[in-house]
Amino acid sequence: MPEVRLVGPNGEQVGIVAIGEALKLAQDSDLDLVEVAPMARPPVCKLMDYGKFKYEAAQKARESRKNQVLTVIKEMKLRPKIDPHDYATKKGHVVRFLKQGDKVKITIMFRGREQSRPELGFRLLQRLGEDVQELGFVEAAPKQDGRNMIMVLAPHKNAADLKKADAAAKADDRRAEAPAVSAGAPRAQPAPQAQPAPQAQPAPQAQPAQPPAPQAQPAPQAQPVPAVTTQPALAPPAKAPVPSAQPAPAPPARAQPARPSPPARPSPPPRPAPQAVETA
């Protein structure tokens, strides 16, 4: 019968026992017999609650993922002849990325004749690294990669912690400024202010007698309405008759020259009459 090296539920060594006896011990203690080292000779088995073991392993994996920091690399592209205002804008984006705890990849793009002056891009990258040295450091030094020059900036390890600490400090300051009111005791109401005594009103002065009503003015006489003479409507002038279209005159016929008559043919001479011949 095969044997196994048995480990108890609390980690104690039971020793080498037959597999049937190990199964019996597991049933008696209401636990599972789990093989933890199959390649050992003899194999190592342990008495444990397998469901509880899987649950604790899942909890540990979840906690490790929660504490894991996901690193994100942002990219910012610049040109060697960048304008000062554009440089300030790009630097603001880099500062924001570093404050969020992300790495930033800075790329200098060279075009045309700019490829023969790589020192311009190198100076620009050094200037940017010095401007943001309080929030991050140069993780990868500038290097030429074809037409581009690349540098990588990484935030300080305590950048995220400093950000959380600043947010917590600001929240504490706002709570300290707000008036503290206990939930149990009601807020004391301010004492009502004394109302001033009403001042004596002066006696109303006598109003002068109203003047007599004005006399009614006579109504104006109606003016005669002038008679309106109507002018007879003028007939519209008669339109001149439109001349009818005249047929165009026919062109004159061209005179044809007279052809000369052919000359008369001469008549043939008359034939002589036949003579009678007498025979003897």
C-alpha cells in the first residue's frame, strides 16, 4: 500500500503513514486530505479545509492587486524651434502627468536640415529636465533614434504620496473652518432684540378749502365741411395701331443675254428627172 508524509492541520508533523490511514484521519477530523508536494518521495499531504484555503488565497491575490501601482507612460512631442508659449504649454502637460504619478516620454522631431543640428534638441531636453526636476527625474538620457531624439522622465517615488497628503490637508482645513455643531445639542438661538418704542406722529395739518370748480366752457361750433368735388375719371389714351408686317419685295429678275440663232443650212440641189430610153 502506498504511503504519504502527513502534516497535521496546525502544521505539525504526523509522520509517514499509509494513505488509507491518512484518509481515515481526515474523515475523523472533518477535513480534507490535500497533496501539497506530489514530486517528493514519499508525497507530502496535509489535513486542511480546502474551501477555506482557496478563499484565503483569493483574498491575498486581491490585496496584492489593490496595492499594485499601474505605470502609464505618456508621450509629449516637441520641435527644436518651438515657440516659448508652446513650450510653456507642453511643460504644463508634463508637470500634470508627473503629478499624477505617470512617466513621460519626450520626443524631439527633426525635419529636413534640422537633422544636422541634433544639439538643438539635446539642449531643449536638458532645459525641460531642469524645469521639472522638483517633480521627476531623467530615467532615460536623451538618445538619437533616427529622425527623433527621445528622453524619459519618471516621477519621484513620493510624488503620489505628497499629492494625497496635500489633498488630505486641504480637506482638514476646510473642515476646521466650518463651525462645529454637535449632533445632540440644538444650536442656541440668538436673543430677540428689543423693538424701539413707536414715535409720536404729528397731527395732520388742516387742508385748505378746495377752489371752486371751473365753469363749463361752451362747446365749439361745428365747422362746415367743404364739399368734395369728384373729378371724372379720365379715359386712358388710345394705343396707336401696330403696323402689320409688310411682305418683303421680291428681288428684280436678272436679264438673260439673248443667244444668237444658228445659221440656216443650205438646201440640197434638186435631183434630175430620169429620161426615157427608147429601144429599137
